[in-house]
Amino acid sequence: MRNSGKSQKLRDLFNRLRDHPVETDLLPYRNILDEIRVYRFRNLSSEELKTRSETLISRARSGDALDELLTEAFALVDEASRRAIGLAPFDCQVIAGLAMARGKIAELPTGEGKTLAAVFPTYLHALSGRGVHVLTFNDYLARRDAAWMGPVYEFLGLKVGCIQEGMRAPDKQAAYACDVTYATAKEAGFDFLRDRICLERRDLVHRPFHLALVDEADSILIDEARIPLVISGVEERAGWDARGLAPAIKALTPGRDYETDDEHRNVFLLDPGQERIEGMLRCGGLYEQKNQQLLEAVYCSLHAEALLRRDMDYIVRRDKIEIVDEFTGRVVDNRHWPDGLQAAVEAKEGLARRSEGRILGAITLQHFFRLYPKLCGMTATARPSADELKESYELLVVVIPPNKPSVRVDHPDRVFTHREAKRSALVAEIQDVHTAGRPVLVGTASVKESEELAADLGEAGISCQVLNARNDEREARIVAQAGLPGAVTISTNMAGRGTDIKLGGADEKEREKVVALGGLYVIGTNRNESLRIDDQLRGRAGRQGDPGATRFIISLEDDVFERYGLTRMFYEHHRLERQPEALDLRTIQREIEHAQRIIEGQNFGLRKSLWKYSSLVELQRKTIQDWRESVLFAEGTPPILAQKTPQLYQKGLARFGRSGMETFERRAALSHIDRCWSDHLAWITDTRESIHLVSLGGKTPLQEFQRAATAPFLEIRPRVEEAVATDFRRLLKKEGPVDLEAEGRKGPSSTWTYLVNEDQFGFGIEMLQGKNIGFAAGAALYAGPLFVITLIFSKLFKRKKRPG
Ligand code: ADP
Ligand code: MG
């Protein structure tokens, strides 16, 4: 494990010099590890250990630097782990813990025990009494890890809590009040948004943020980072009813009335289609100013009709649309498309419309993470995204070799020209491996693909387990069995993530059998948009020095290639014809990897661009939040009324008393701040189109966006103050006793939270570089149908400019 090679040393030096985002030189960590191993706690009683922990706690709380407490704290965790949960931490786990304690991302392969490694930095930072959040990949893992690691913390006198979706506020408060809280990033984010619309201090669930330790850090900090979390409240919204439009849209003929682009990413209404709609709806010219909302609705309905496929892009369950994540093939809970599109898909499927709300607050996960003063994380696959982690979060990656070196064999891909050839090859290969009794795990790109493959295997007489990410806990149980002899498990890429696959299950004899067969055989049926995600799948084989092998069996017609127009390119470039055998072209393999890198780079570029737009709004959100908090926590003379209406204020004071006036002003100010902020968010959504047009005039859309978003923002404060004063005048006119809390207005009667799924629109980099598209992409963050339109308009615009 020690880096001794001269070339490695040179490389380390070189990396340090050029400010490289990856650390591979572990010597500094090993030195600290040696200091930690000096402590001899083996002979101390549990009571004595607890007393030592208490001493550390009081030292941390009286201001001792964590660095001074670190070695002893780590040594205590080490011993507590042995006693409380029976695991003796490996060196690599302690080193991963050290890297995280220093605010880095620890890369440690799958199955090496990151769950335990996280306890070291978490304990250290929790000593101060300011809560540490361990953010997991899903609710099931939050529950599992809190229960699994809980005894270690408790042994050392710290409290552990766990957050689950749908928990009641008092339970959440209790869980967040613990020293350590396990939760998903999403739920912690939603709780943050809910706190931002609380009207009373007692309703807040979060404490001020301190440290977040993110598990599966690459997925959460990168792949999911641009997803906005949104909180909405009820309020009806005017506009064209998608249900009224659905029949007209269904009456259109594809090809004649509308067409889609090659990548099946955009749909365009053609002239005959436009005329038919105008005829059916008798609405006059569709492109007239007065029909702007209608046009928007028409495009949403078209998008729903022509581009979104049931059982691929979404499924219908319990009369609800559930979105299938394109990236992972999983059904994602609680995710919405932008409002208008969601309504259009519901109309397409003839489902009842769920009440549409108004956005009360939104934040992307990326901005959310940056609210934590300290951030660190762990994953098996960080290195390929090290640059992005550094640029987006100022996080460095520390690569830690496994406890036992990996002996996994990664076979070269088998590449086929077309889908059918790949399908038969998949069945043949699985059959081959399976006959001997060797367990096979197949990672697919979508639910549909999983089901097709399961059917093919069924015909070949092979039974298998299919995981479609419907139930994380049940799935975890199945994946845990994927290492049994003869097991064939098919799963979308991230199903069962975080669950350990033990060869032969718990049985030692079975394990020997599977080891003799070569361990788990992992097959990927698609290359993913990033090499990193391919690596995640490969990592399921060969854990903790086990034998194992991986192979990707793919075709040039796979979605990932078609989406980026690569299929045709490959065919033309190599003058290919369809053939049943695998291609024997080294160059193709290289090209595929090259393409993957380009796609990865594009996605990074897109995220950077989205970041710029969302940062403007985030800055405003922070300003409002600060103000709102000063109102929520204010004590003493209510500033707005006392300053704006001094005479009336005196009157009010005489009538309602000081605390009555405080209550009234707080309630009134909070509800007006929230209303104005919500208006502002809506305004930002609604002005996108004009910005888009302006951007054609040569100004940069980002500047225009900034300008347009700033002026109305500056009016929020005077508007709120005026509204509070008006409410107050009205209050004074009332005779008899009044309920001041109620007078100060209430928040929305009900709220709900969701994720906006904007991935569905798949921006490509060429679009971002286009003059105006950058804006459309940014706008996507503050979801709404208009952004769809922005994209479509720019496409139309390009089409119209083309001569002929
Ligand atoms: P990762 O998150 O890195 O993939 P997990 O935390 O899920 O890994 O742990 C994988 C497996 O390793 C678990 O079965 C766990 O019990 C085991 N394990 C972890 N640490 C140790 C240890 N120090 N000694 C023995 N087994 C361990
Ligand atoms: Mg894990």
C-alpha cells in the first residue's frame, strides 16, 4: 500500500506543483495513522473510554482545536467500533476517515467499508455539539447506517438520529437535534426549504448547518447536483388546460403535422399541424401575442405526446405519473417535470390533474451543499470527476488503495452493430457463465431493457431476479444475494446501491465454490454517459480482494450513442453493415471512450453554465433569507411599523401592547416576504422569453438576465414594508378584540416538495454555445413550461433562417 516507486514519487511531486485535484501520496496520512495506533485502549474499561470521550467533548466545546483532539478521537472510534459492532477498522478505513476529517473526498473501492470510515470524521466534528449530517443515497441507507453505526457513537456518548421522508416535524426536530444525523441529501434540502417558510421559530427543524459528509459523493455532488429542489403551495393558476388540448394534439399526424429531430429530443410543429390546431381550437393565429400561453401549452402537449414514452420515460402507477430517471433507469419518487409538461403528460394519460401550486422556494442541490460551512464525502469513483469536484466545491480527492489489492478482471467490451445481435450475445454470454453456477449481475440502462432481457433469458430457460428500483429495502435484500451460486440478477444501474454483495452469501462453503468459479461476473449492457458510472457498475465485482470479472456488451444502436448522433457516425466512419458477430475493431473501442469523454465534458460545461444562472437567483435567495431570519428571530420594537407609521404605531401599542405588535409585525412581514419572493420566482420564470429575444440582439443573455432579475428584486423590500403598513391600517380600523396571529395572515394552507426533472430535455453543448441557449438552460432551473418554449423557439428560429 505504501507508495515506494520512484516514478510514483515524481508523479506526486508533479501533481502537487500543478495544483492537481487528486492526492495519491498518503504518507502524511500514514504518519498520523501511526500516532493513532500508539494509543493503547484495548485494556481500558468501557467506562474509562466513555470518560475519555466526555473529556474530548468538553475540550471541543471549550474551544480546543479539533486538530489537537484528532488522534485520540480516532483511536476512541477505533476501539469503540471493535466493542460496539465487532469491526476492527482497517488502515484504509482510518485513512479515509482522516482525508474526510480534512474536508476531502475519500475514494475507496466498493465493499471496503466506507460506512464505518465515515464514523471517524463524523465523531470528531460532532464533538463540538454542532450537528453533523451524514447524507446517504436513499432513505433505506440512512436508516440502515444509523442503526448499524449508531452503537459506536452511543458507546462514546453521542446521540444519533435518522431522518426519513414523511416524518413529522417534531420527530425531525429531535433527529436534527442529535449530534449526528443520517438523512438523504434531498430530504435535508426539503427540510431546509420548509424551514424557509416557517412563521414561528418553534417550527424550524434544522439547526444552523455545520458539516455534511456525503456518501456516494460523485452521484450526489455531480450527477444529481443540478436538480432543483422545489417547495410549492396551493393556489390555482390560470392558463390553458392541458386536458382540453389533448384531443387536438392526438388528432395530429406525426410526420405531416409535426416532426421530431433525430435525437428524439425536440418536437416541431409544422405548418399543416399549426393550421389544424388553429382550426380545431378556433383560437386565431397560434403565434399571435394573445396566444402565447396557448402556444406554450400546445408545445407541452406535443412534447408529452411525441417525445415521452410510457414505460420508458415514465410509468403510470396508482393513477400517478412516475418519472423514470433516464440516467439510472430508476423510478424516481417525488420528481416532477416542469409544471406545464407534467400537466400535459397527465392529460395524455387521461389522469386527474393534481392541483397545481405556486413555487414558494427552490434551491439546487449544489447550492444547498454550499450552505454547509464544511463539506466532505466518500465514494468508490471520484477520480474521473476530480476536476469538477474541485471547481464546483473546492473539494480534493484522496485516492486510497483497498485493504487487499483488487484482482478483478475487466474484459474488453464486445461491440455489436445493432441491438438484436447484442441481445442474442447477452443471452449467450449469460448462459455460458451461468451454466457453471457462477453468479452474474447485469446492469442495464432502463427498466424496459431489464424486462426485455429477463424475457429473453426466460425463453432460454434461465430464471433471474429483476430489480427496477421500486423498493430500496426489498431490492437491497435481493442484491445482497446476487453473489450466491447460480444467481442471475438484472438491475438498472444504481438499484441496490450501497449494498454489499458477498460471494456465496453468508455461507463459507458456498463462498469457496463461487471463488473457485472466478467470483461475481458483472455485465454492463450499455456504456453510460460517463466512464465514472461504468466504473460504479464494475466495482460491484471483486470486492475486498475477491476474484471477479466484468464485461460490457453493447451495440452501436444503444440509446446513449443515438442520443448524441454517434450511431450514424460510427456506421459511416467505418463503412459498417449490420453483422451478427461482434466487431473486431480496436479503433471503435477507442472512439467510444473518446466520445464518452466528450459527453462527460459537455455535461460538465452544461452544469457550469447552469450554475452561473442559478447563482444569481441563489444570491437573491440568500439576501431574502437573511432578512426573513432577522424578522423571525427579532425581539424588541417592530422596526417596520415603528419607522414607517410612527403615530399609528403608538396607537397600536396602546391597544395591543408591545408583544401583540411584535406578533403582528412578524406574521405580516413573513407572509409578505414569502409572497413577494414567490412572485419574484414566478417573474423570473415568466421573463425568460423576452430575455431570449433580447439575446439575439448581441448582448449576452447572462448580463440581460442579471439586469432583468435585479430591478424587481430591489423592489421587494419597499413592497413588503408598504404591505405590512397597509395591513396594519386595516387592523386598526377593526373594532373589538382581534386575533393577532391570524390577522398577521397564515402561510399557504398546504405545501409539497418535489424535484424538477430537467434532464429530460437533454441539452447538448452545441446548444449551450449557441447564442441564446445558455439562457434557456439556466432558466430550466426555475422550472416552468416557458423554458421548453425557449428551446423550441430557438430551434424554430434556426429553421426559419435556413433558406429554402
Ligand atoms: P462500502 O460502502 O465501502 O461499499 P460498506 O460500508 O457497505 O462498504 O461495507 C462493506 C462490508 O465490509 C460490510 O459487509 C461490512 O460489514 C464489512 N466491513 C466493513 N469494515 C470492516 C472491517 N473493519 N472488518 C471487517 N469487515 C468490515
Ligand atoms: Mg457504501
